[in-house]
Amino acid sequence: MGIYLNSSSIGFKRSLNSEIYVDKTGLIEKTNALLDTEQKFICVSRPRRFGKSMAVNMLSAYYACGEDSSALFDGLTISHTASESVQCNQSQHAGFSEHDAQHG
């Protein structure tokens, strides 16, 4: 058994409970298509304030091995696609927003 980083869905739950939430679960289907290929290492890079943390929290919740997060995705775009089954995969999330805020 491996060690799983970021195996919690807390960050994505916060996003879902926000007043403004834009469903970006279509990214999960694109990610699923890359998992068993040479392109399986994915870097989520976007300009400042464009939802990188939310996207990474969503992916971490979807692929979490430590808990069943399937209920979080009910009614979202991914629940209507062929790749809707939640999979357990290793994911790593290295965030720098705290560092940027302190040294920005």
C-alpha cells in the first residue's frame, strides 16, 4: 500500500458550498483519458486567480483513496459521462499560494 498525499475532499467541499461555483468537472474526463498514457503527469498551470487551487482540490477529491467522495460529484458534469466512476489514484498537490501571500 502506498502513501497518498492530499487524500481529503475538504477543499472541494468548500468550493461546492460557495455562493459562486462553476462546474469544471469536465477536466476529470480529460484527466482520465491521460492516466495510462505517457502524458499521465499533469501540471495545472493557469494565470493568477483563475481557479488552479479549486481545480486541483477537485481532482484530489475525485481521485482520493482515503474516503468515498462520489456523492460530491452527483449532479455535476462528470456524473453524466462514461468516466463517472470515482477512481483511487495517487495524486500530489504542491501549493505555493501560502508562500506567495507571505513573500508576495
